[in-house]
Amino acid sequence: MQHDRKFIPDAEVFTQAPRITLADVLARVEKEYTGSALRDTRSAFRALERRVGIDLGCAIATPTILRDIFSGLRPVSLGVGEKRFANICSSVTQAARRYGQPRTWITSEIAPAPEWQVLLDQIADDQQYRWGLSRLACYCSVKGIVPEAVTVETLRGLFAALEAEAVSKDPRNLLKRTISCWNHCRRSVPGWPKTRLSSPFKTAPYMLTLEAFPESFQQDIGNWETRMRNPDPLDPKAPVRACRPDTLQGYRFTFRRLATALVRSGLVPMEHVTGLDVFFTEENFKAALRPFLKGERVKTDGYAHKMATQLLSAGKQHLGLDESELAPFQAIVQRLKPAHGPSMGERNRALLAQFDDEAVVVRLLGFPREELGRALKIANPVRRAKGVERALAISLAIFTGLRVKNLRQLRLDQNIRRSGHRVFVRIAQDEAKTHTSLELELPCETIELLGLFLAEHRGLIPGADSPYLFPGGTGLARSYSAMRDALSKPLWRHAGIRLSPHLYRHIIAKIVVERRPELALDVSRRLGHKSVNTTYQSYLGTEGPAASRRINTLLTGLRDDGDKRQ
């Protein structure tokens, strides 16, 4: 049973005390501070309000809230130097610590209901579990929920209360701890309610494992992989070249997703999914693809088309279907094809918007030099070498546009070619994603960085006896994750620029084509695209403002010329 209580929303269970905001803290500062302390602290609060857009009247003055605010800021995003940024953080934090939301303990402000107190008294000698369950007891006492009525839905409400309570640092971890303590007591404490709790956020995975399908389906995929890995050059239906491991993995993932969708649709029982031929009836083909059409769950209109194309390829190259048999499926593939071809994703488009600001472009292009300067000031020789390595990696990403896979696997004995004072990076056909060989000349500043790294620093890095320009600790190439971090984290930490490693390719295309549209073909060649259409469709599309500026300049120039003639 549940006690009759006045209804209190979950989010208000732990937040009934008055909330002290940053605006309240600033009011106390202006009342009690004097002189330079008042001036500096007031200025720090105004910087948050005007330069960052923080609503001081809504932000609760707690250490957790302030940590969240400052973790998303960098000096350049405020337009200040490192020292000024540190002073802003220090001034606001000290004022909030003095006048902000006091640390309150939920368990000391809310008395547990009698039935909950009896339960907690049973574990009075075990503070670990008593503390772990105290928030649940307080929440249920306010809501009028007795221990026997606790369910997974109760935990959902508790989580909402913890999220709204500004002092809780990690609501999800607190909830996880509560569940663990409850289930331990259920097993070990006599008379404890028998309900076993679990996370209210746990959901069954949508995609089934490959092993969940019949053995014959797994075997057919294995046969397909063998055929794709070792194509017969005399078979007109075989692939032109052997598929790479990454390509095979992508296809395997597609087959799993589509087979899962087919089973979950209820149209085909699991035991009937015996091979790839199960997809090749119109009804099954459509049912497998339907969950991946653009809609609420899928934000892009190219996902279903890509998977349908992969299925079509398997039908032709593995199952040996002829043109007449493939015709109905080809018609579906054509209908799924995005109207404007492949296009840039919304996430990349949003990240590229920061480069509409000329100052951000300048910070990016000058970053390798700045990173080198920071590195050379480091006393520890290995850390200094790592810093020089980062500067070189970022310079290469900017001036070559290489994909991370190629960048991290550059070999000194195969990919770096010297001719006098000139240095070239060569990528062979079988190394490039598009099977297009590349030869890129490095600018002088990157050549100097490369020379410095090889002569003075690379030998200090673990694995330096390997042939890779960027060695890993095991003597192999630097790992993908390590290279990704080296290309992205320093930019955010020191320049306030958020980007992913692949975005370098988009950024350089955007910078060049916006300023010199006639160089689009050169950009396409440097990126290794077989067609300039790929460059326009997938890498460009944000140059509208630049085009507007050029048109506006032309129109206003004509007007001004006319005014002069008159």
C-alpha cells in the first residue's frame, strides 16, 4: 500500500529549500565586497553573462554547476588570455563558495517514514549499505511509498529527484549504488522486501548477435567473405578487386542488422533465416529495410540506401542473380537513393560553422607552430618529444588532408620521399580508401617540423625502432585512438576549437573553396576523390555565406561605380 500524501513532483522531492543562484551571489558580492575585489569579481560574473550567455538568475550556485560551466569554456572562447581566464574561474568559484548554495544532506533534512526507519535500523551497523539506501528511503517517505511497494518505476522517480537536486554530482552512479545495496540487503537481511531491483534505463539490444541465427546463415556469410576476399578474375560476377577487412566488417554488420529487422518484423521466423537469399523476395527486402528509413529514429536519408546497395551487391556477386531477378530490388534501391546524392552530415555541418569566423581559421592554421612552442618548453624529454610529435601530426593533417588510417600508418621507408629540399608524402593505390594513389608535397614549415622531430625527438618515443613515422609502444603504428586524441584534444584545450580528425578534410576544403572557388578541382585531387562531385556533395555545402559575400561585393561595387560616374 501507499500512504495518502500531497502530490509532490519527483523533481521537487529534494529541492524544496530556496535555491541560491549566481545572480544572488553577485548581489551579495556587490553588497559586501569593496575595492579591487568588488571590481574583479563583478567583472568575472559579467564575463560569464555577456560573453558566454549564462543566465545568472537560473544557474544554481553550486560547485557541480560551476564545474560544468567552466569545463565547456576555454580562454579563446571568452576572448581572454590564460591568466585572465584563470582569474575569472577563481573569482566566481570563491564567491560561490562563500555565498552560494550551502551543502545540504538530504538524509538530515528529510526524516524517513516509520516503516523505512525500521528497515534502515536493521542495517544500522553497516554504514555502507545504510548510506547507500538513505536517499531511496527519504524519497519514498516524501512520496508516501512503503518498502514493499518499491518498483523499477520508483527508481525512475528517484533518478528524476537526484537530477533536479543540484548538489548531487553523479545521479546515475548514485542510482546504480542504490540498486546494488537494495539487492544485497534483499539476499542477506531477514524480512527485507523480496522485490529485486534493476536499472530503469536498461533496454534489450535491438541487434541480435550473428551467433543467434541458424548455423547455415553464419556459414553463408562466411562463404560470401571468402569469395569477396579472393575474387576470381575470370568470373564476371565476382568483385573487381579483393575487399578490405574494414569493408567486409561493414557488410557483415549490415547483414546482421537487416536479418535482425526481418526477424523482429514477425514476417520471417528465426529458423527460416538460413542464408542471404532470405532477403531476396520483395516483401522480405522491404521489411528488412523499413526500420532504417529516415524518420524519428534515423536522421539521414542515405542509411537505408547504403544497406540496400550492399544487399544488391551480395545478390549479384554471391548469389549469382541475373539482371531480371535483380530488377525489382534495383527499383527499390533507386527509390531510396537520396535526391541530391550523398551529403554532409548535420554534425559535421554544425562543427564547420565555427570556421565561418576568420579568427578561428587563423587559430587553426597557426596551431602547429604554437603547439611546437609549448612542447619545447617542457622539461621532461619524453613528454617534450610527444608534444613535438603532436605538432607534426596536426601540421600533416592540415597540409595533406590524409585520413587518420593513412596518417598513423605513414612509414619512413615507403611513404616519405625526398627530392633535394622538397619532401613528398606518397600513398599507394592499395593504401588509399578510393584506390587512388596520392603524392602530396609538404610546405616548408611542415618539412622543418618533420626534420626536427626525426633528428631530436622521435628516438625518445617508445617503439622508435619501428619504420612508422608515428610509432606505437609495441613497435607497430600508433593506435587509431591515440592518433585521434592527438589531432583533436589539443585544439580544444588550447584553441577552443572542437573537431574530429576526419573534419580536417572538410575544413581545408571549406577554407580553400570559399576563398578560391576555382581551386575546387585541386582540393578534390588532394583529398583523393575520383570525382569533383564527391567533393561538392560530401565535403562542401557550407560555402553559402562566402558565396553571398562575393555576390554582395560585386553588387555593391557596381553601385559605387555608378555613384562615382554620376
